[in-house]
Amino acid sequence: MRWAHCVVLLMFCSFAQGQEYLQLDFPSAVATMLLAIDREGDVVGEFRTRTGRRYGFLLDTEGVFRTIDVGGSIDTRPSGINLHGSVAGSYQDGDGQQHGFLLQRGEFTTIDYPEAVHTRGLGINGRADIVGRYEDAVGRLHGFFLRHGNFTVIDYPEALQTASRGINNYGVVVGRYVDTTQVAHGFVLSDDEFTVIDVPGAMETRAAGLNGRGDVVGSYEDAEGIHGFLLRRGTFVTIEFPEAIATTATGINDDGTIVGYFQDTAEQIHGFVLEGQSVTSEP
């Protein structure tokens, strides 16, 4: 793994309803996406260079970026981090095959679901349980849960596709599935029971992350475009970076701090942080 130390580029923006956003861009990158945040505020994500290559990064609470790059890969995409600093994600090898990975104490471990065409690690909790998705030989996506080297398949009943995206320390999983009409829905899986997440009025909903309090974040699409959301105690709150043409929320920690990314009017992609104390689920 290669570590690169860089200064963070910051921009504060004030939302009309009092929410304050912090824009984050990896230096010299053409696109930056924040994908997960841990309890202490460390963030993982990915950035893209002018050549189109994707690299992962860790952004610590001191404001320093460190590049995450699996040796021999053509792109690296970390998408989950736990309270111990362990990172889950995926990388693409020189043959174009996707593999999951676990990064602990500076060492990478490859994760491949048996006989899968592609595997992606997407979320991790404090016990180093990992969730993600894999593609089978006929191109169907399935979610998975991995603990101590043992896989459990996660498939929403009768769904065409399933992907498990996040997991908290209680073992509750969030993700999305595609139904038989090709529409995407979010879900929460707790104690072997699925609960569907659909933002009212949305054409599609995707759940991406959750915290120990049960707050869920993700994105939805309606006639006006793509928006982020927070689901807290049964109430949906829209997450919308000011003047963005699309916003996606991807992670939330126990303090309620939300991370994600947005597309500006020039169609450039930037990361953002939304501090927990500025988010309310009150109407």
C-alpha cells in the first residue's frame, strides 16, 4: 500500500434550512467521492485522476489524505471503515476482475466469494464482519455477509438483484434490491427480517449506510433528479448539497455526521461532509 499525505481543500456552504456542508476534494483529482465515516470522524473514499484511474484514500481527523492502492491493481475503491481503522473495499486486477479486500494494520487480504465472477466488499463493522455483493456466472448480483471466513448469501425474496452495502455493530445490514419490474428499493435486514425503504414519491431508492442508532442514509431518484436522504425514527430528511444537480449520501457515524458526494453544475463530482448537529428529523 502506498500512503500519500496531502492538504485538504475545503469549502463551507450554508443550506437554506440551516444545514452546513463542507466540500472535500482530493488535491488535483478530477472527481472525489466520500463513501464511509467512522466514529472518530476518519473518512474513506475514492478519487479519479485525469487518466481515469481510481484510487482509494483515507482522510483522518487532522485533515490529511492518505492514498490506498492495492498493489498490482488498476483501481482501488475503499467503501467501509470501522472504529479500529480496518477498511473494506474492492479492487480491479489487470484482467478486469473485481475482488473485495480487507485492510488491517497495513496488510491487504483479498476477499472472493467462491466461484463468483466478481466480488466487492462494501461495508464493515467493529467486529470486522464484512458485507458486499458478488456476481454469479449468469450475471446476477447477490449480497453477502462474511464473518471469520464464512459467507452467508443475502438475497431479497424474489428480487432480480441484491447488494448489501452497510452493517453496524449490532449486525443490522442495509442495501438495495431490484424487483421484477427493474425498480430499485432500499432495505434493512435485522434478525433475518427485511424491511423495505422507499422514499415517498421516489421512483427508486437505495440505502447505503447506517449507524448504531439505526439512522440510515442513501439516495433516491424522482422526477427532479438524484437526492440524498436520511431516515431517522421513521422520518425522511432530504440531503441536498446547495446548487448541486445530484447528491448522494453514503455513510453516517454515531454522532450523526453524514458523508457523500455531489455533482455540480459543471458536472464535476466532489465529496461532502454534513455535521451531525446540523441535521434534524423534525418536519
